[in-house]
Amino acid sequence: MGNVLSNGFQAATSFFLEKAKYILELEDNLEALQEVARRLKAMKDDLQNQLEMEERKGLRALEEIKVWLSEVKAIQPKVTKLLEDRTSEIERLSMCGYCSSNFFLTYRYSKDVLETAEKVQSILSSKPSGEVARLGPPPGIEEIATQRTVGLEKVLEATWSRLMEKEVGILGLYGMGGIGKTTLLKQINNKLLEKKDEFEVVIFVVVSQNLQVEKIQNEIGERLGLCGQAWEKKTQNEKASSICGALTRKRFVMLLDDIWRKVDLVEEIGIPLPSPKNGSKVVFTTRSKNVCGRMGSHDLEVKQLDLLNAWELFRQKVRGNTLESDPKILELAIQICIKCRGLPLALNVIGETMACKTTVHEWQYAIDVLDTNAAKYREVEDEILKILKLSYDALENETVQQCFQYCALFPYHTIYKDLLVEYWISEGIINGGGDRERAINQCYSIIGTLISVCLLMPADTSEFVTMHDVIRQMGLWVASNFGEEEEKVIVKTGAGLQQMPEVRNWKVVRRMLLAKNKILNISGSPVCPNLTTLFLTYSWLVNISGEFFLSMPKLVLLDLSCNINLTKLPEEVTSLVSLRHLDLSLTSLKKLPVGLGKLIQLRYLSLTKVRTLKSISVISSLVNIEILLVRDTICLSLELIEDFKLLKNLKGLGVSINDVVVLERLLSIPRLASCIRYMFLEGIVAIDGPLQFETAVAGLRSIMIHRCIISDIMEHTRYGFENLVFVSLFRVSGIQDLSWLLFAPNLTFLFVRGPSPELQEIISREKVSGVPFRKLRAMHLISLKELKSIYWERLELPCLKRMLIKKCPKLKKLPFSKERAYYFGLHAHNPEWFGGLEWEDEATED
């Protein structure tokens, strides 16, 4: 028993002494821990400073350095805590350090101190030596700094949604310069940070107008970690191969900013084509929709900001209290904002320019300058016009550039395409090698080109185009030799002029537009040796002196239309030996100059709606006339037809006819029938049989049939009305249907107004088969009390934007759904009639 107790006591003593050793050495161990902790912190700080310097050089920390720093980071909190508890633990010791008031707590603390000191020493000893960083692979996605934007959120959302569609591999974002395409592309880059797990690498590259393939390859190569001495020695093809090999193994997104022509992604750059299988994407920006087509991409147009967002952006740029300082300044600021028409570039630059303008006079002057010569503001010239001019510079040739400059002459939003074509041909910008049909086709091709590069924009209807105000200012700036020759092109449309403008040097003036003013009288004889174009339309003209025209030897185009008080044209107008285009429509001329035949260059003459004219027989002497418009002026007679036959170069004709014999005679002459563009039939009586269009009237674009008695219209060639876009019928009796419209595949506007007591169907199932109205945009059916049917089955009517049906009580079924009927507002005009309709799609009714 004694031995057992003795052995137990010895074991307990041994255990106690072993634990007491930690306590006895606590103070020494604390000193040691403090020392190694100090050395560890110093070593870590030195290493981090060195690493920061290397990273600023583009190098990346070695993994072993990252591991060592993580070990330091992990142990430092424990070291700090142990040293913070030092004082309280020492105080717990008693009996000169050999006994503790709480032995086991002190033991655990003392052991932790020793073990931690040993661990810190181990970390110190394991610090890697040598280099701490080296060139490594770049990150998969790099965030790009962007400014705060206004109004791009919905565009970004729509673009992102489209990009994430599986079948979309290449997406082209197109729009005019300064619209925000680059900003949008940067936002897409940053949004892809959310897709790190889906895409291994995202690369943003600026392409620019001057395409430098090697520069693009080098930027891509750097992002892929391919660059080095070996890379520098590679040819363009070898670099393309290396890029292709690297990207083929990754799921990538390539963002290419500012593309001006087709880029062969694979052959030129080395970018593999995206597909649903590889899941990669390519997004690019361009000013040309045509580039999207040639790149084989899905396309998305980046449009102008709406007015609310445009105002918010403009207001932010003006800043301060300027806008609130004076109600008049606020009003003028809104006007300036509207002139920017939602173009972010213009809103930014002009807003910043106006930020320091604090008086009404300064703001009013700004509006005047922006209307006439925006380049007077250096910021506008440098930061807007020169940027937009890149699109002008990229046009394929000088002819297209001249056509663009001509479009810039018209300050109001819509430009009629057909008239624009006539201007270009008359001015000699387009000649088609003497072939008018070819010239017309070339003009429409150029219009399409200008639309595709966003220098023109489609209007609400296909017959018109429009130009952004800021683009127009760029065009006028270019036309004035970049502001050096301000009077070369004078545009004072709607300027409130009451007399001809003061011009310092008439000799430099080439084109002058003075439309929509109140210039009652024009006198004087300015010497204008270079004037080619003069518009005086809608100017309230009453009198023009003959001497005014005496010194204009190069005048090619004279437009005096829409001056209803102009009753006389001076004989001196016949001295305009170069005149090719003369528009006298909607005037009140009582006679034409006797010597009009002297204008042997005249190709275009419009006398539309000059109802005061009693005779136009003088036109028989216009041997080179190509376009002659006398619709709604005087009615065609058999004698006039004989005069028309003398016009061997005639290509286009607009006429009014009130005699069926005259109509039949005109249609019996194929050359004249094919020239008809605009026809107005009034008071025609054809009760013995239908009107027979036996000869081709393929050139006919508009026909109005008013107050006529006609049993039917027959067209004997399948495409006899292929260019007909406008049809108007008013008080036409005798006709039961309009089935002949089926042979007008391009019909855009159809207006039928009664009373037409016999009209029961628009298209008769018994007479024709086929689908009509594929391009119809507007249809009005009014006061047709016997009308029962438009068409016998459902029609898609893909282009229809406007439909009006009033006072057609027997029309009980429409060839489209109830939903579309609500869209057109048909329910509002006659709710009782609307409620009784039967629907092609009964499910829609429910």
C-alpha cells in the first residue's frame, strides 16, 4: 500500500514539475515572442512594399509568396492577443513567480506563448528568398472606368438580354457618332464581371477608322499572356494562329469598339467564330448598319435619348443654379436641349459649354449660333463636328459626300425622297451616264447608304427621310469649307426675313435657302456668278423684279413654290441659261413667260396646283423637258396630248383629266402612258364599260379619282400598278369593288370616302385571288353605306399603322383581330357599330 502511494506521489510531482516549467519560463518566452513578432512584422512590411512595386510594373505575386503572407496573416491576431494579455497573466503569478493563483489557466497561457513563439520563428525561417513576383497571365475580366450615364439603362438591359440568347454569337451595335455606343460597350464589359464563372476571358479592343490589324492582335495577345520576344518575331498570320489556338480553348467574349468596315475575324485577327456549341460571343460597335450585315451579325440600333433623359443629362452638365436663376434661361435651355435631339455627345459638350453662361443674352445668342453656324463655338467644332465628320470622311466617294451635303440644306425634319432624287439629278450630282432610270436607282442606293451609316434616318413613312439637327450642322460646316467660307451656303429657313438677306460677297454664294420667310418683294440685281441653287418656297412672295435674275449664269435650280400671292413671273427668268429645275407649284401665276422655250437646259418643271393658269401651250417648246407636272392645274385636252407628243425626252408626267375620251387617248400612246407618275381623274363618266388600262402604267405612283362615275377599272398586265403607292377615291359611283388594287403590290396609302352607293367590297373573292395590302400603312374608309367586306379572310397587314373606319354600317367583319382594332382606335368612333362586329379570330374577342 505504501509503495502504491509513493509511486502515485512521484507521478503527480513529475506531472506538476513538467507543467510548472512552462510557467517558470513564461517571462522569457514572452520576451522571445515579442522579439520574433517584431521581426515578422518588419519582414512582412518589407515584402509587401516590394510586392507593390513589382505589381505596379505589371508583375504578379508568386504563389509561395501569397502562401507565406497568408500564414503571417493567420498567426498575427494570436500573437497580438497573447501580448495584450501579458500584464494580467503576470499579475496572476505569485510567490516570486513560482506559484500561480490559478495554476491551470496560467499553464495553458504559458504553453501557448512558447508554441506560438516557435511557430513564428518557423514562419520567419520559411520566408521564400529570391524574386517575389513575375509576369503572369492577366485577369480574365478587367473592369473599365466609365462615367455616370443617363438613359442607357434600358438600352443596356435590352442589349444584355439579346447578347445572352444562345443563338446570338455576333452582335453589332450601330448608331450615329456620339450616340453612346462606346459607353454601352464598356458597360457590357463591366456587367460581364457577373459572369466570371461562364466566360473565362473578356477582351475590350478599340479598332478605329484606321484599322491596324497588328495593333489589335498585340492587344489581344497581351490579354491572353502570349506576348514576349517570340511573339514579336511572329508574322501577322502566325499571330492570328496563336490567338485562334488560345481562344479556341476558352469561352470568351470579344468586345470590338468602333469598326468602320468588315473585319475578317478569323483570317485577319485570329478570333474563332462564336457558335452555340462553344458559347463564345463577339460584340462590336459601328456607325454603319451595312457593316453589321457584312459581319454576319445580329444587329441592334442604339437610338437617341428620349426628351426626359436628354433634359436630365443636359441639366446635369449645366450644373449650378443657372437654370433656376431666370425663367427665360430655363425656357431657352429647353430649346437648346431639344435642338440636340437626344444626342449624348451634343448634350454633354453643349451643356458644359453653357455652364458658365448666366445671362439671357448669352443663351439667346447660343440658340442663334446653333441654328446658323454651330462651329463658332470652338468646343462644338472640336468635340462634336470633327468627331461626326469621321462618318462623312468614310463615305465611299465624293458623289455620296455631295449628296449628303445637299441633304443638310433642309432644316426641317422630313425630306421627301422623290424630290431629293430630282434635286440631285437636276443639280448634276447624279447623272447615271445619261440614263435617267439608272440615275434614279443610284440616288435611292445612295439614300440607303446614308441611312445605313446613320447620316440620314428613316422617317415615320417610307417616302421620307430625316436628318439629325447636329448631323445637319456638321454637313453645313463641311459645305462652308469648315467655316472658312460662311457665305458659300446660306440657309435662312424660317428666319423671319422680310427682305433678301445682307450678303457681304455674292460672288462666293453657291446655294441659298430662304424658305418660310415673309419676303414680299425682291428687287435689285445681285451679281451671283456661282449661285447654282435658290429656294424661295413659302416666302409670301408677291413680286420679283426682272433684274434680279440677270446675273445668275450658273443657276440650276429655282424653287418658287408655295407662294400663293405670286401672280407674275418676269420675262427675264428666261435669261437663266443653265436652269434645269423650275418649281412654280402652288403659286397664282396667270401666264407663263413667253420665252420659256429659251430654257433649253430645263429638265424639270412643276406647275402643280397653279389653277390660275389658262394655258400651258408654251411647254411644247421645252424640247429637253423630262419631268412635267401639271396635275390639278388645267385639265388635259386632246390638243395638249399632241403637245406632249413633241416632248421626246419626257420621262415623268403629272396630269388632271376630266374627259374619258382624253384619258383613253392618253392611255393609247404607250410612250406617254408609261410616263404618267401622278393622275387626277375628276368628273369622268365611263358607264359603257370599265376603264381599261391596257398599256403599262408601271410608273404611276399616285391616282386620285374624285366625283366620277365608273363601273370598274381593269388592268391587263400583272404588274401594271407595281409602283402605285397612293390611291384616293372620293364620291365615286358605279363601282362595286376595288379588286384592281391587288395589282398594286406597293400600295401604301388607301383613302376611300363616299358616298359611293354601289361599293360593297374592297377586294372581291369572285374576281381575283391573292393577298393584298402587304405594304399598306394607312387605310381610311368613310361614308360607305353599302360596304360589306374588306377581304374574305384574315390579313396580316404587317405595315399598317393607321386605320380609320367611319359611317360604314353594313361592314360587320374585319380581316384582323379585335386586339388590332383597339390598337387603331376603331372602337372610339362608333362604339355601337364596334360592339356588333364579328371577328376573324373569335378567341381574341373573348
